Amino acid sequence: MQPTTATPTETARPAALVPTGSPLFSLGQLCATPGALEVLEQNGQQPIHFVARHVAGDWSEMDAEDQQTNREALECGARVLSSYTTKNGQKLWIITEADRSVTTLLLPSEY
């Protein structure tokens, strides 16, 4: 009997799901709270989708003032905070610390 070789199959994702381009800042170590992971799992959503939007500067779900605060944070080295809505309407925050050492996915209630 000869061994068989399985060829891995990749599922193509629509380009709109994950922004492309150069990251605007370093993420550092990626972390997620148990609550954030549970909400993502319940919704069948992957953390990378939200992290990619965060690091690409897609803050479109935030008001204009918060978006401007993030743009200024990139210039002065302050904390960057993004807020996104999951499929079931729950808020998910992503915070990259000012020193860019860590980025955390969390629920607002876990802050």
C-alpha cells in the first residue's frame, strides 16, 4: 500500500472581508479576552477580520471625533482604539497600546 498525499485546499475569501495594504502601525503582541473570543465564535467571525480593519485605519464605525483621535494617535504615539459591530450587533473593541507592545480584542464591558 502506498502512502497518499493530501493537497491542502484553501478557501478563498472575498477581498472585501480583509482590508489590504500596508499596516499603519505595529500591533505588538495580539491578545483577546475570553468574552471577545466567545462572541466571535458565536457569530462565526474571525478576529483577523477586525484586526486587519484596525491596523489599516478602517475606523468607519466610529464617529468623526474618535476617528480623528486615532489619526492623531498615529502621529504622536498614543493609544489607538477601534470599535466594531459583530453580526449579532455586539460591540467589539480593539486597543493598541501607546507603546505598540500589545493589541487586545475585548468587549466594552471587559474594559
